[in-house]
Amino acid sequence: MGPHYLSPFFTPKSVAIVGASERENSVGYRLLLNMREAGFKGGLYPVNNKRETLQGLKAYPDLAAVPEELDLVVIATPAATVPDIMRQCGDKGVASVIIITAGFGELGAEGRRLQQEVLDIAHRYSIRIVGPNCLGIVRPSGQLNATFAEGPVKDGSLALLSQSGAVCTAILDWAKSQDIGFSTVVSMGAAADVDFGEVLDYLAMDAKTTGILMYVEGIRDARRFLSGLKAAARLKPVILIKSGRHEAGSKAAMSHTGALVGGDNVFDAAIERAGVVRAYSIAELFSAARVLANNYVVRQDRLAIITNAGGPGVMSTDRAEDDGIKMAELSPASLEALDAVLPAHWSHANPIDILGDATPERYKQALDICLKDKNIDGVLVILTPQAMTNPTQVAQFIIEGAKSSRKPVLASWTGGARVQEGRNLFDNSKIAHFNTPEVAVDAFSFLAAYSRNQILLKQIPSPSDELTPPDVIGARLIIERVLSEGRQVLTTQESKAILAAFHIPVTQTIKVTSAKDAMIAAETLGFPVVLKVNMAEFSHKSDIGGVRLNINSALDVSRNFTEMEAAIKRNYPEITEVGMTVEPMYRSLSGRELMIGVVRDPVFGPAISFGLGGTMVEILRDNAVALPPLNAYMVEQLIAKTRAAKYLRAFRQLPPVHMKTLIDVLLNISIMVSELPEILELDINPLIVDEHGVMAVDARIKAEVSHQLMPYSHMAIHPYPHELTQHYQLANGMNITIRPIRPEDADMEKDFVHRLSERTKYFRFMQSLQELTPEMIVRFTQIDYDREMAFVAITEHDGMPSELGVGRYMMNPDGHSVEFALVVSDDCQGLGIGTRIMKTLMQAAKYKGMSFFEGEVLAINEPMLSLMKKLGFSIEAIAGDTEVVRVVKDLRQ
């Protein structure tokens, strides 16, 4: 892999500032001053057609006059002048531009027209743009400060991405007061071209960045955003703040689910899937970064607290409850060990109050015992400066005690001058420390959330994960027929038919329009029955008295039908015919009423909601949200987030419900919304579950015509492409499978590369490589199937899969070409495996709409060049490089 295409933004050798100025209150003045004060070592060229010198540097009238090739141009001139400057960039061969200038899309129709003109010019010349209306970019290690922020930025290991320049400067100012440094700062501005996903992709592989902080206001391309988040979060912690938390993004007012699910909880579900932690303030952002930067790993979220004062311990316990953190239950062995070393009046529980006269030795003994307890995942040590306390020595003992354990140890030295020396010691240790215990508990909650979300990140479910295949074609035909009739809302009977096509148990439903039909239907089904209004005008039937339960005779059916019909016609005179359904009365003495819903979020696509159901669903507001596709683990996590989870266990005289059938229903819903992009909304309420199984008693679906050209393009997360799996038999009789790579292939991939000869490794990686690093393994096996693909060729050997070869491609920034790599194990070369993998890769790329398939091959790699010729690739020399050639295949032919 060569340099990232965004590298010129962060490591330019030459920079021009168009609009550089001598006016001290101008943006152009501050840009040039910051670049000079940062000590930029490359060529720095101020461009201003009214000046000959600027701040002691020779100024140039335009870009054409600059004597050097330019890696980066920063524009800070009025918006109307930007198109002409962009043309100058194109003529000069500049590929990277930062547009500081405001006055584009944010100013209405004229601004949008001007922005589109700039983008058209950029596309014509293959120029990438950060901005417009942004603060700029800082790269302290490269002495680059191409911003108009005040003052220098300290070098560090955190990257900061912010959509808002004002928030960016606020965070930088706060970080300066906390002595926090940055590897990279990017103000995205309008993100009209380069977006979050692309910058995250760069930072994921940036050796100088160990953690990423983000401020987000809105997302333009959900799939690319999540793709970039995943790429980064697989390798380093990503912590994010999003504004606008209370603005509902879903307007499905007719739906129960739409009343519960808004844009913010869908956003939460999305970033959880990406392995990202969300913070809600700048202080929380850095608290999370501080604890995550130490690479702690927690299995669960059970926290122990050691304190020399009862009050802070109780306050911390309250905060843990608020954060959803479990207070660890000390094991009998730990209680006995603590009794042996602590005074008689210690708390004998967690929080562990070791009393106000606690010595450094007492602190360390308590910490050692907690770190050995398997019931404890992390320890918070609190110190208040009491008369007999030595904060500095206690800090030394805690630092020493934490060295022998992988469990996180957090510290809160609460106070001022007396505890400062202890805090300074923590600064140079692996212990994250905080001024108050509550903030420390918050930090541990971020650590636990990060651990949970990293598990979710590694889940790559298939859209039809080991379940009985549904009747997708039949379900789609029903929806298309409804839409052809000019309707969007399906009747109860139609909705239940869709559910049945996806193997979700439903009560039988008979549609009726008269009292006579209702009596016949009731006799056919058997008593007792339920009578329900079945009309698109009434989404919530119970709100209009449109449900009559437990009807036990034909006479009662007729009476209830007549009463309901009369009431509806009286209240809605425009209605001439009242439609109803007759259903069997589903009875379960131990049944629990749940709700499953789907809404179409305007940013992230379909979102699945689960929680308590019934007529009080909006009041109870018990729901959790997840993005499809889902697997069993994700469904279990979804259920666990709700209050309903406790209700599903054994409860008083009620037995536990049949969880597998409930999980299967949610998995089938996931498949349904993955395979049927026509579905806009879905409510199953109630879904009754008991110890025997589940039953969907009522259902409602709203649909629209789908215009998607590619499968799953309505979803923010691309499912595992199981349909691309192929099976072959080689000429020597060996059976092989070629399938997309999965995260669980990590060990197999590592072993495969280890077995390659030095020559084959060199041909593949173009450098000396002994083993794959952990980062490379993650990057190679946890991929985004939407913008990249990797196929492994495997065979079963002694019951274990063995990798024979692997090929991969990644989409280029131009959006219509991909770059590939291929390697086959030494003992399997010449069997046709490479040909099979290449053809599979090219088919997948062509299916994605790619036009060109290209790669770089060492000129001495004759076997690969021979294969390329056989497959119809052209071979081109690379200017200035005699060791490597480029191979290209036009997929349109």
C-alpha cells in the first residue's frame, strides 16, 4: 500500500496561501503567521496580487507565478473569486486544496450554485477539497498549521475532527489548558468533497495517531461515514460528540415505532455498530480519550471502588448507577483477605472504605486484593487529603501495584495543592487520573462501552443467517400489488402475510365487511374471537374503540360489528363501508406483550426497535434500537438494553419465555428489512411471547416503491455477501471454496502469510516482511464489503480450513476503479487458484459498477505478469520507476 491519497493535506512539501495578508485582523494574516510560527520546513508561498512581500516572504500575484510545484493550496479569498483560483490550481497540477472561505452552500441558492461550480472544477482537474467554510488543518509533527486559530497546537497522539470551526477552537483552547497535544486537527467545515469517512480512513493507518476525537453535526453519506468509523475504530479508540441530540430525525407520525424512534437513538445504534464511544461534553471527550489511550481491556463492567472517605464512595456509587455500571460483588476470598489487612471498621462491602487514616500500605494491599478478584473488571482508587494522608506516597504505591495487572486502575486525587504532586506522578504512569470521582466513573463507563462496541464491530451478520429461507419473492409481490393500487399502508391481513412469508408466527385473520361475514368467519375460526377495524385511515385501532376482545358467540359478533360500524360512520360521515377482521382470541396465561418496529431513518436507513408493547407503548417508552443486519449476538444485546429483558425471565409465578423463538423473530425482521427495501415502517404490537413461543397478534406495514439499483443500498451497513461464495474442484481433484473473508479468519490469515516463502512475501508486499502485525491482520480481515473486497480460497484439511490463497481490491478515490492484490501459497501455485480468485474479484468489482481493475506488480514477478497477460490485462510502465509496472483491465469490455 502506497501513501494515502490524502497525504498531501497532512505532509505537504510546499504550500501556497491565496489571500495571505498584512492586515492583522484578517484570516489571511493569521494563516500565514501560523504557518511561519509552526516552523514549516517546506516551500511557503503567499499569494496576493496587491503585494510584493508579506510578513518577510516574497509574495506572488497568482499561482502560476509560484516557481515550485505545489502539494497544497489554502484559499482565504472572497467566495466569488474561488472558482478562478480553483482553475489556477488545476492548471498548476495541484491535487489538494483547503477552502477556508465561507459564503457557499450555507448562504442559500446562490451559495449552492457557487459551491457546485467549485466542485465541478475540482472534479475536472481531480482536485480534492477540504471545506469550504472551515478552520483548516494542523499537523504539529510536520510543522503544519494551516488554520487561522490563535496560537500554536501542542504535538501529541490524539487526532481531532470537527465539523464546526468554533467548536474546534474551543476544544483546542480547552486542551491547551489541560496540556493535551494532537497528532492532527481537521476542521471539516461544509465537507462538500472530502468527508469524515475519508479522513478517518487516513487516520486509521496514521502511525502518529493513537486515538481520534470527533465533533459531528450531520452526516451526508451514512455508509461512507460508518465505513470510515469502522476502519479507524478497529485499530484505535474513536470518541465522538454529536450535537442536535433532541431533534427527531424520523417523522413517521402514524407509527407506534415512529413515535418512539428519532434520529438520535438511531445515531447511537449506528456508532455502537462501528465500535465507537459517544461522549456528551468536551470534558467527557477527553476523559474517554485519557482512559482509552492506555489500551485497557475490560471483560464486563464490574467496578470496585477503594476510598479513604465514605462520602465520595457513595457519590461514585450513585454515578455508577446513573451510568449503568455494575458495582462489583466482592468474592468471599476477597472479603476474607480484606478483613485480614484492614481495620475492623472498614465498610465490608464495595465501595471499600479503608478509613480516613489509611496508609499507603493499606491502599496497596486493598488494590492487590481487588486486582486478583475475578468478579472485578476495574478499580477506582479515591483519595481525599485528610490530616494523616500522604497523597504522594499513596500515588507511588498505587502506580507500583497496578503494574502487575492488566485490569484498568483509575485514580481520583480529590483536592488542590496537597494532591498535585500525586497527580503529577500519575501523568507519567499508565493510570488515568481525574480530579473528581464522578468523572472517573464516567471514564470507566466509556471503557466498558468501548469494550461492548468493539464486540459489535466484529460482528458481520449475513442477511439470512442460518434460518429457514423466507419467501422474499412472494412477499415482494404482495407489496408491489398494494403499491400498484395506489396504497402505501397494507391491511392487517396483508401485513400478516408478509410476516408469515418470513416465518413469523401470526394469528389467522379473515377480512369482513358485514355482520353476516363476521359471524361466518367467527364460526369458522372457533370462539372466542377478536373483532378489529381494518382500514388504512385508522393506524391505532384502539384509539377509536376499534378493537373488541374475547367475543364468545355469533350473536355477540353481530352486535359488536354493528355497534363499531355505527360509531365509525357517525364520527366519520365520509366513510361508506367499514372493513374489519375477525381473528382467534390468542390466550396465554404467561404471555408478555412486546413490540417490534421498523422505521426508515433519513440518514441511516432502516432501524429496528424492540421493547414493551401493548396500548401504553408510547407512555412506557421502553425501546432499544439497532441497525440491520443483525445476528443472534446483536439481538441478545438489543433485548438486554430494555426493561422488557427482566420481564422475560422467570417472574413471580411466570416461567421464563422461549428466548430462541423471540430471537428468531428479530432475526427474521432483520432479514425482511434487508431484503425488502420497499418497507418504510413496520409495527408488530403486540407480539405475545411465553414459554412456548411467540405470536404476532397485530401488525401494520407501510411501503413505498423502491428505486435502488444495488442490493442493500438502502442500508447503512452492508451485510456479509454470502451469495458470492463459490465452490470448485481443481484439476488435481482438490475441492476448494472461494468466499469473502471474515473477521474470524484472522488466525488463518496470519498462518497463511507465515507459511509463504520469502520470495512470495516480497512479491506480495514489495518489502521484507516476516509476520503480519496485529494492525495488518485487523485491516485485512475486518473489511467494509461496500468499498473493498477480499476473497480467500480455502479447503478443509483434517476438519480445519486451510487458506490456499487470497485476493483483495479496494476502491480508488475516483469511485470507478479499484486496486487489487493477490497471493497464492507456494505449494499451490500453478493449480489455477490465482485465476479463480482473480475472476471472482473482477466479477465482484464489475457488479459494483467499477470500470477499471488495476494493480502494481514487481517487474521481476514473472508468474504474476504471465497471469495478468492471460487474463487480458495491459501492462504499463510507471514513469520514473523501473522496478514496478502497472497492470490494468478495462471491466467495461
